[in-house]
Amino acid sequence: MKLNMPIGLIAIILLIMRTSVLSQIPSKGRMATVLSIDGGGVRGVIPATILAFLEAKLQELDGPNARIADYFDVIAGTSTGGLITSMLTAPDKDNRPMNVAKDLPGFYLQHSPDIFPDANRAFVLNSLTSTMAGPKYDGKYLRALLRRQLGNITMSQTVTNVLLTTFDIKRLQPVMFTTIDAKKEVSKNALYADVCISTSAAPTYFPPYYFETKDQKGNVRTFDLVDGGVTANNPTLMAITHVWEQVLTGKPEFSNVEAMDMLVLSLGCGVAKSEKKYSAAEAQQWGMLLWIYNNGASPIIDIFSDASSDMVDIHVSTLFQSLRRQENYLRIQEEELIGEAASVDVATKSNLMTLMDIGNKLLKKPVTRMNLELGSTENADLGTNEEALTRFAKLLSDQRKLRQTTN
């Protein structure tokens, strides 16, 4: 639970790269493993479907009890990605993950219509007064659901290290909540439910969320938080710098990482690049209201969240390609969403089923990689995402075995 400082840490990383032969030798030992999941509302069905496939592959390799959290040193999430993170890492009574990945899509099908009730959405779109007076949704169902499912679980109790992003609107600064910080300091050991409610409190969609923690002396720390998407809709870079910080400062959780190497899986919730939803000619006529609510969409949120996600992909791709480790970074993102599928809050059964179908079809699409000269993705000639995830599962399995041997 702290400010992230990616620029400083990346500078350290680049300095190490410049003075080492890391980029010239193959990885032979323990790698830090990272899973990152973007924000995107109901479009979280897409990465949920991808994760169900990955866990099935891990179970083929290591048995039916294998869970996603067994294989990643850090799982990072923003907004809906934060909710998925909590479902993968919240402990049951035996300190095993409470949920299996195959149940993630069903979670969206069951609860999304109550989180984003269609009647509320239609009312807001047809009422100027409501649009100006408050958020689309009151968030009561989501808050009650998370409190019921996560109970008194705190950040320090997650089955693997997690990182969730939020933004404090009172202090105007990003706030990260991490398992490692929670274990070190009482005031950072917030209730998991409070953090998940905060990371998903998207401006204009849900109200901001307030909660308090106390330190060992009883001093109160207050939080006035909104969705982590205003900080990092794609939290991959935050997760990477978080790992590097632990490695460079000699934290025991990462003391056996060989050559500070990483294996990173980054999952997007889909974007509508091909639809070309907005144009300068159209936007020239917009005032403040139309930038916020426009024909069922929120242009300003679409723009800053998609821009944030793409910039992170560019930075991370640059880092891994510079290290000649591009095969260690897999970004899976659907770029051709259209219509209701591109919305973050259309929770009709038909749209949710469409999103699940998009996730399954995305598995069959070619792996893409960022072209650093053009700033856009292109076919990486590495087969399909399904094939890449199968290879990734084998790498994760090998790393888990190496981790167990080292420990």
C-alpha cells in the first residue's frame, strides 16, 4: 500500500542491463513469475476465460489440485482484474485458493446483472438529472458480495503475493496495496474486501470508497479511493517494478531468483480499436457532459484507460525486447470489440455469452507482439494464443518445481 515509483526502478533496471551480460545469456535458473489482469468491467469475462484454459493446462501437467496462484510470485489486478485476483488468491480454511479458475466466467454470468442492473443503466442514459447527480450504480450489491465472499480476510493472508491498484482522491496520489507491504506493517494490512471495493470504484459508474486502518500504536490512516484504472488500467508495469524492488533490496521471497529474470503473463479485457468509435469531427461538438456520457459510452474513460493500457504494453515490450527476453512476456488482448461487447457495463446474458465466446475465439487467434517502431501490435509468428499458453504452462510448471527444489 504505497506509491509506486516505476521511473526510478526502471532506471536502475536499465543501468544493470547496460553493465551486465544478462541480455546475452539464456535463462537457466529461477525466474520471478508475474500475472497481470487489466480493468474492464464486464469484459473481465475475457481474461477469466483465458485463465480457465491456463489452469486446465496446469492441471494436465501437475494434477487436478493445481491452481493459478501456485505458479505466480505476484498476481496484479486493476478493477475487474482486481476482483479476479481476489478470487484466485483468497484462502479457504486450508489456506488453498478459495476458487478454481473454471468458475470465473460463471461468476460474471451470475453476478454481473446485479452489479450493473439494466434498469439503472437505462434510467441514467435517459435522465440528464440523474447523470449529473451521481454515479450510474450505487455499488451496494458489489460491496455486499465482496464482504460476504472475503469476510475478514486481510491483504497479508493471500495465498500468493498480490498487488492491487487504487487512487486516493483526497491526497491525489496512486495507492498500491500489496501482500508484502501488508505483512510488514499493520496499517497496510487492510481488509481484502475493502481493497477490492476500492480498486473497482470506477468514477461515474460507482461511488468512491472510504475506509480506515490503524497502525500498531492505534493511529488511524484514512483512505478516499477510486478505481485503480485511473492509476494503471494495465498493472503489468507496476507488478514488474514491484518484483524488481524486492529482488534489488534482497527480500527473502525473491532471494533465489536467478539473474533477476522474469516470466510475465499480461491479460487485457479487450478494446474497440477496429470499431473507431470516436472522431475529432464528432468530438469537436462535445461539452463536458458528452465526454462523460455519450450514447451509452463514456469517451473520456475509454480513452484514458485504453491509452494507459497501451502505454504500459509499449514500455514492457521495450524492456523485454531490450533484454532479448521477448519470449518471456506474453500479452493477450482482443482489439476488435464492437457494439455492446465494447461496453464495460452491459450485463445482459446475451452480451456476457458473447464476451465468453470472444475469449474462447481469442485463444485461437495468433499471438501478437508490440512493434516498437509503429507502436501497434502485429503477428508474432508464434502460433495461436492457445499454443502460447500451453508453452507458458510448461514454463510455469518447471519454475514451480524449481522453486520447490530451491526452497
